[in-house]
Amino acid sequence: MNIPLQKLPLLEIKSFTNEPVTLVVDRSSRTCNCRLFIFGGERHCEHLDAVGVHQQKAFTPRARPTFSQALSGLVKSIRMRRTDDAIYWLLFLDGFKAKDLQEKKKMRFRVARRILIASSEDGHSISVMEKVASHFSYLCKPEAPLDLLAAEILRICKLPNWWNPATGGHDYLFNSLVGYRRQVLYQTIVTLDDAWFGIRRAVESSDKAGAIGILCLLGKLGLNSTKQAESLLKVADDFKHLDAIRLVNIHLGARSALSCDNNFLSQAAWMLAGGHSPTKDLIEPVSGEEVCAAIKEANRRWNNPQPIPNYYCDGIHCAGNDRRFAGLLPDMYAVCMAFNRYGNIHPENQWLPEFYALDGLGVEI
């Protein structure tokens, strides 16, 4: 579901390139006068994405979707705290036919990796993250019982996610969004030395947006995530910030699996600069009875499978056309705003233009 097409004011936005160009973005007609929109062939661009106007693609939901669509369903079920759906898609993924053992290992690794990432991308409890991480290497093995993966999903979902302001998640996402736009879209730092100096200065001045934004920039400056983690660990040690140290060590403990992910590091940067989550030390027990009941219910539902809902398929990580819950910063913040308005994040709610923050963009009008 995209934002409604009622008449909206035009926006003049500073180009994301180094060119001193101001672009006109028309949200009502879904147009922009940037080069990519005019000459790119798809009649879409990143400027439209930044203001919540997303590309629309044809999509036919099926009861037995592709592996990537089902994995997306698992991720977004955890994100939305729809535990029954998460276990439903876990069963489908575990039973997905593989041509050989090697492919089976890759499939299980992808599922276990996404559960590990979800502990941080979709929660602020460091204790939960540490618990999931402690089991990760075994969860990757095809012989690991499915109930162990289900238990970690239940553990994550027992605590509220970032779209509930009780977690501190609204502050985290707002500062992540503003910091990313300022530092990555409108890049002014060009050397790694300046970047690390900037992170330290942001920590000292409690500039949460600055700390997260510069961290997001490090990959663009050529620093891989392991080197980022090692350097950020030194910053955390220097400031004697125990929670940030815990977060970075989780990343380093699974560095290969997290080579393209910075969720643990971003939370560490946020906390270093003064971010706080009331849920950071919370963890709830998961009983065997709960796990068995969840798996039993999922098996019952598979007796009459239904087409995968559109809102689980975002068109980015898999085929689909609804990116509201895709996990990209503008959309994540929009989910927070939807929760503020409705008290829930039901996909049936109307997503409004004002849910998409313009903060951090070079907006003229």
C-alpha cells in the first residue's frame, strides 16, 4: 500500500549527488525531474522513495511462495510480532525442497541468520540478542531441531518492538533516519580518520543522529563491517560503555554471518551517544510447551494454506509490492508514526503522507 494520491504540495529537494541541483518532487503524480527518473527507464528514483512514494509492481500472492518470499514473511512476522505467522513460515522454510545437502545447509543458514538479525533489527533487548547469538552456530546446522529455532522466535517476540515507544525505538529510528540522510545522502566526510573523529565527537556531545549517521557512512568509505566493529569496540572501551561493548561483541562473534549487516553496531553507536532502551536487559523464558503449541498450530494451518499476504512481500527482498514493513529507515519510522496514530500497526490501516518524515532531507518547500 502506497501513500494516497490526493493533491500534495510539491517538494524541492537538494539532489543526493554532489551536484548543486535542486529537484522538484511531485508526490501526487509520482514524478521527479532528476536524471535517474527521466533517463533511468523505470520512471522511479531514490528521491521519491525518500518521501514515501514507492514504485508499484505487479504481484500475485501464492499459498506456496518462493523461498525468498517465505523468508520475507518470517522476517516481517517477527517485526510485526505476529508469532503464529512467524512459526507458520518457519515450518514452510524448513520443509522447502533442496536439491542436495549443500543447498539445505544454505537454506538453514539463511533462516538462522535472519533470526539472529531480527533479535537486533526488531528489538532492543541486548539480553535477548546475546541469548540468540549464543545458539546461532548450532541453529545454522540442518540437524538442529526446528523447535530450537521456534524458541528463539518466541523469545524475540515476547518483548515489544521498536514501533512501540516504550522500547525507546522511536528515538533510535528518528536519529537513524536523520543521521543517515545527513551523512550518507549528503556526504561531507570523505576520509576514515575524519569519520572516526566525528563519531567520537558525536558521542561526547550526545549527538545520536551524528554517531549513527557517520557509522552508516563507513561502508561507503570502504571499511568492512568487521573493521567497523573492531574500531567501534575501541571507542566503546575508551568511553567504558558496557552496553555498547556487549552489542559490538555480539557482532564480532558472528562476523561472517553479519558481514553485510550493521544493526548491532548502529544500536551500539546510538547508546554510546546517549540512546536508552528500557527493554535492554529484559528477557522472558520460553517453555517447551509454548514451542510445541506454536508448532502444532502452524501445522494445523498448513492443512489449509492461504496465499501469502501482500504486506509480507516488499518488492525489495523478494517479489512483491508493499514495502511498508521492509525495514528501510523511512518506512520503519513511518510504522512508528502509524502506531502513534492508530495504537497498532495493522496493515489494513491507511498509511498517510505525514507518516514519512522529511527531517534530514534538503527540503526547500
